[in-house]
Amino acid sequence: MSPPLSPSELQAHLTKWATWMKTLREAGHYTGGQSLQRDGKSIRGSDRIVTDGPFAESKDLVTGTLVIEASSLDAAVELAQACPIFEIDGSVEIRAVFDQRI
């Protein structure tokens, strides 16, 4: 990951996020998402052991979700290419959402 951003750099970066998400929303691709707080709990194993976060190595930290509508996994990859996270050496994981309608 890149070094921490200064307040002005962070504001500029967040502005890029807002612009990118507005573009997705106006094109009908953005359907929802949430930022995640850094703290929380984890339950693991058959003994259901409860522990405090963090939950992953910082290089693998998930900071939020963004749900988009795309015609295929390849189309979602194409939309994700414009994500501002890459400017600070971040990563994006793309997964399909299970269709719960049965």
C-alpha cells in the first residue's frame, strides 16, 4: 500500500471516488454499497470463538463494498478498471452476487 495520504490528498482522492460512483450511478450500474468501520467481531470455528478485529492482514483489508449491475463478470472488470483505489496501490475483488430468487 501507499503511505498515508495528507488531508488534502485524501480529500482529492475521495472526490475522485465520488465522481467515479456518480458516473456508475448515472449509467445505471451502481446499485448500492457501504463503507465498513474498522472495528467489529469475528466468530470462527465449531466452538464459535468470538474475537475482536482486525480480521485480515492490512494488505488484504476490506474497507467496503460496492454493488454494481453488469452484464457479465468481464463487464464488471471493465467498470472496475476506473476505480480510484488503484492510484494508491489498492485492489478490487470482483464477485457475482447470488440470486436469491427461487
